[in-house]
Amino acid sequence: MLVLPPWSHGLEPSDAELDAIEAEMPLISAEVELLDALIVLLDRPASEFDGRRVRRAHRRVLAARRDAANKSCPVPPPAVA
């Protein structure tokens, strides 16, 4: 039988780390929305509605990145495809 030790105090995120995650949540949510829009396109050809949805989601990602940069929040660099 495997016995796991309880969490030690050093493994929990600090308040500063939690604040950083909270500051990045708008960007994370916008990126998830963009991924959802792109995943839909894997199963079917793009319609006019799908194109608008992808463009709208992409604009939200850009706006979230701009807002994060204006708040001087550390933002990860965009992924290069």
C-alpha cells in the first residue's frame, strides 16, 4: 500500500504566485476561447459564423495581452506555430 505524505508548506503556491495567476486569468480565458473556436474548425469546414468567432476570439486575446502589458503584468510570449 502506498502512503502519500501530506502537503508540506513549501509545495503550496505563495500569495505572490496566486496574485500573478489571478492577473493572467483574462489572458488565459481569452486564449481558451480562441482554442475552442479553432477546435470546432477541425471537425467541419469553416462557415461565416465560425470565421467571425475566430476573429472575435483572436481580438480578445490581443486585447488581453495589451491590457496585461499596460499593467506591466508578466505575460508569456506568444506561441510560434
